[in-house]
Amino acid sequence: MKLKTKFIIATLLLAIFIVDMIWWFRVSDNNSSFEIAKNNYLAAFPAFLQNTLLLTGIAIAILVISGIFFVQTRKGNKLQTVSTVGFCLSFTLAFWQLFSLM
């Protein structure tokens, strides 16, 4: 796979996660109760995905794949700086998600 294609895939995966986090922040900001916020957040997903552990696992997988693709695209001269930032951001967010499981 070309470096540019991997970079685009990594960027899209990271963007999907960031949109998901923005959705969580917006939902949790509008509700005073954690349970209500969690239920409102999960209501946006289909029934088979309405499990917080499953969603967190998917988020970690998306971020790790994104981080790996960013590491692989650091070899290109044009994308080196942006890929390094994406790599650091992806793995930092993946560890944050892993920590949220505890």
C-alpha cells in the first residue's frame, strides 16, 4: 500500500475517533447525571453496538491501527512531521481509552 493511502486511512480513523469523543463531550455536558449521559450517548449507536466495553475496544483498535499507519508513513519526507503528530496523538488517545477501562 502506498504511503499516501496509509496516511489518508490513518487520518480518517483518527477523525472518526475524534468525532466520537466530541459526541461524548457534547452529550455529557448537557446532562447532570452520568447514567443519563451514557444512555443518550449509546442511543446514537445501533443496538448491537450499545455496549461501552465494546465501543471502547473498537476505539482502541481504531487508534492503534491509525498509529501504526502513521508510524509507517513517517518514512516519507513530505508527511514526516504531520505523521509524527498523528502517531503521538493516536497512541496517547489509545492509552487514554485503555485507562478508561480500569
